[in-house]
Amino acid sequence: MKQPIPPFSHGPIRLRLLQEDDLPATLEWRNRDGARQQFFSGELISWDHHVAWFTRYADKNDDFVFIAEELESGQRIGQVSLYDVNLAHADAEVGRFIVAPEFAGRGLMRAAIEALSLLAATSLGLHRLRLEVKASNSRAYQLYESLRFEVTERSDSVIHMERKLADGP
């Protein structure tokens, strides 16, 4: 059973846990050309597959998908996730970052990742976040580097990065 995490606001962003009525939007964002190719599994996802994933997700207590909303308007701007949360080691992986196309390029996804980092530190007591990015995704790599994620391992296809949270978001 998933532990409830109350909505969390920071800067222009409000994060709240994914709900079933968010699924049509998140599936559309994930299946969009240009977005899905940045995932390690870039195929189109069917509605039935997406609903089945959500059913499994709802039972996991180490996996949290958040809808990022613009605080001022309340509009959904995308999703961000914490998963493989290990409270004993005070770390987790972050990812599944998807921006709604109408909000791309406005700095809101950066603000959402900053909010997610602060939520991880303050609400869950995490000290380290990890992520993987395709080596070909230079735009995402530059964003993560600007958010103080550091490279821990690199191959031709994947860059592993981490960020210590003791220094804040």
C-alpha cells in the first residue's frame, strides 16, 4: 500500500501524487513523438498497458509519481517521479520526467525537479538521488548537471548521475 504524501509546493510548482484521472494526460505525454524516444523503452504504450501499470504502481510503496502543476493556474505541466526509494539508505532514483508540450521551454520542468528534490529531502528524509539519462539526450544531461547532479558512470549509451541532498535543492 502506497504511503500518502500530501501535496507539496515550492516556487511556481505544486506536486501531488498521480491519480487515476491523470492517466489520459500522462499517456498522451508519454506517447508523444520526441518524448517517448527519450525513455529506455520508447515504444507506444496502449491504454490497457498504462492502466495495468497504474494498478501495479498503486500497490508499491517505494514508487511515487507526482503530477507537477503550475501553482498559479493549477494546470498540469508534467510529471516527475521518485522510485526505488530506500529509506534505510536514504536514497532513491528520480526520473520519468515528462513535460506537457504546451509548457515546454518555460523552465517549469526544472522547477518541478527542484521541488521534487526538496520534497525528497524534507518529506522523506532522503540524502541522495540517482538518475540515468541516455547519452544522446544532451538537453536533459545539461539540465541535470545544472541541478547539481554529477556523473558517477558513463557508457556509450547511458550516463548515471547522482545528487547529494544535504546541500538543499
